[in-house]
Amino acid sequence: MKVLIVGGGGREHAIAVSMKKSKRVEKLYCVPGNAGIAQIAECEPSIGVMEFDKVVAYAKEKAVDLVFVAPDDPLVGGLVDALEAAGLRTFGPRANAAILEGSKAFSKDLMKKYNIPTAAYETFDDAEAAIAYLETADMPIVLKADGLALGKGVLICNTLEEAKAGVKEIMLDKHFGSAGNRMVVEEFMTGREVSVLSFVDGKTIKTMTSAQDHKRAKDGDQGLNTGGMGTFSPSPFYTEEVDEFCKKYIYQATVDAMAAEGREFKGVIFFGLMLTPKGPRVLEYNARFGDPETQVVLCRMKNDIMDVIDACIDGTLDQIDLQFEDNAAVCVVLASDGYPESYEKGYVIEGLDKFDDADGYYCFHAGTKQTSEGIVTNGGRVLGVTATGEDLKQARANAYAATEWISFSNKYMRHDIGKAIDEA
Ligand code: AMP
Ligand code: GLY
């Protein structure tokens, strides 16, 4: 079959590598793609993921059998609906289900209505009312812009002054654009964070192995929030007890709640969980694969990804026995120094040829570009160097060893990805 992937980051490269392993895939296409994806797929860099008409036309022109929509913006904006309306078989939630990620107010209300454990909250459309509420609230407190904000619309405020400044930033100065027209104020929770990705076919949910992201730019979780500086999988903190709790109160409950609301969810649900002293709580939902969680999860999946995708679309996921290797994986993001603020790009990357999937070493491209001088850096997050190993310690040693194979002028990385496992 011929498959088109929509997206162009490390996550999409990991999805492409996984699809390439399938005997059923004869040809891969990707819009816009990147220099790494271009090694295994035909890419069309001139088409953006929000140019729905062009994506639909490209899928038709290439006569693809399936379109896989990976990023949040086109999912929330209704690309799946547009592709389906054009008669194309598509993987991913429709807009009415992707709202699970697209509106934090929606997802919080859903959890409240269906008793899914999460932090207590209030929603505000009006800055004055939000400030009046904050004046009576306990600190620290968490402010969240309602809409999509590149994972950055969350402010943790330690004092009332910080909280007031946060309201101004989100609702009045519109730092996150229209995402801040509405705001959720949430109880501050403590505990370890774990990400669990899952496949969903509308009724059945099958969770993948657990993972953990490192969102801050600098070692020791210092610095600014980023798209993610590295991941490991599985999380040693995601115990059987935690899994049992989440199966009982969170996973199926979420899928059933969406179905009951007439918003049947098909695709991937990403559960951002916090393991609080009172038990696991949902921090957030994403309506898609995570980046860079996907990089450490899919390389451990034993199933043919196309079988699982088909089962999600056809509603036969109950017949799939989802299995993962009994190993571990670590992904270290190589970024351009200065990310997530200002950074330079256009530097030639050396050492990419040293990676061999067969040995359990992957170099997923995020921000790269092919030029006449070779492959150059083209973004804040440049590469996701990923390695498997028999356990987390080995995977971590392998991944960090592999980061040394790559060089470019302003290479930056965190040195403590997966360090938390030493405390497990
Ligand atoms: P979110 O985009 O909702 O996952 O929030 C981004 C990050 O902010 C999370 O990964 C947490 O580290 C933190 N966070 C979000 N909500 C809370 C909360 N209620 N209490 C403590 N930390 C939070
Ligand atoms: N790594 C978090 C996300 O994909 O949103």
C-alpha cells in the first residue's frame, strides 16, 4: 500500500521508520517531511500541514491508500474531516474528537462530568473574574490557556502577584494568541509525570508502553519549557498498581466519555499523567502521538504498525494483541544552542551515516534540511538520537555514546535524560 504521512518532525520520522518496516507498505510519502524522512519517503516540502486543500490534492494525485495525520494543529483544525470528505482513508481523530487536546476547558469539563481523576479547576472567559477567584485561592496555582499553544500555554504561579501577571499575559496581552481567550485555573499537583500513549478505535483502547519526557531546556529541569529535550521508555515509576488504577478509572472511561458525547475518538490518545500522593491524575490529553515520546515507544513495538492502524480505523482493535519488546529506549534531543529562544541554523551536520536501525541506534530528524553542502540544521530541535538497550541504564549509555557520533557547530543537549531512573 501507499501511505502519506502529514507532518515533518522527529515524531513523523519515527512513524515513517516504523511504517517502512511493514511488509505491507510499498511506498511512503510525506508533507512537508524533512531531510531524514526524505531518505525513506518521497517528501513535498512546499506543502504545509495547514494547507488542507493542497494536502487533499496531493493525496489524490499520489493515489495513496492511507493518510496518517500526526500533528495537533491540523487534527484540531479538521484535516481528517477534509480528507475523509474527499474519500481518503485516514488515521487520526476528526475535529470533534481532537477537541480533547484542542480545548483544555473541554477536556476538564469532560473529566469532571465522567469522574475521571484530575486536578480541581475553574474556567474563566473574563480576566477580572479570574483575578477575583485567584485572590481567594491557595498558591501555588496553575494557569492554562484554553487552546493550542505549542505546549507552552501553562504557567505555574507561586504567588498572587505571579498569578495576576499570568492572567494579564494569557488573557489580556494574548501571549498565546486566541488560545488565551479562555483560561483554566487549576489546583497545583505534585508527583512524577508519566506519558502513556494509546491506540483507540472509537470503543476499544490499547495502551502502549509508558514513557517520560523532559520538557525543560536545561539539566536538572531548569530553564524554559521546550517541545521536549529527551525521553525514556518504559518509566520505572509506572508500576502495575498505577496501570491497574488507570485502566479502572482513566483509559476506558475517557474513550467511553467521548463516545457518549457523540465524539467517537479514533486515533492515538496521549495521557499526560501525574502520579500524585493521592494516586494518578490526568494532567492533560493530547489527541496524537507525542514528540519525542514516539521516538522511544514505536522502536519497541513488536506489531506491524499498519495492522494496528487498520484496526483503529475499522473498529477491530479488540482483535489486536499489542506487544512491546522487553527492553528499553532513550532519546536525547540534539538542539541548536539557544533553543527555545533565539538560535542559529544552517550548520552542516556530520556523522549521520553512523546510525543503523538494525543495531538499535536511530537518528530521527526534527529540524534538518538537505542543501548542496549536505544536511544542515534547520530548527531548534535538530535530531533525536535514540538507542535501545536491554534495560534503561544500558539504553541511556548507548544513546549518550551515539550523541558523540554527531557534530554540528552549535550542538546542545541535556546530559541528564533518564537520570531519574537511578532513583527508581
Ligand atoms: P500540560 O501542557 O497541561 O501538560 O502542562 C505542561 C506542564 O506543566 C506539565 O507537564 C506539568 O509539568 C505542569 N503542570 C500542568 N498542570 C499542572 C498541575 N495541575 N500541577 C502541577 N504541574 C502542572
Ligand atoms: N512531548 C509532549 C508532546 O508531544 O506534547
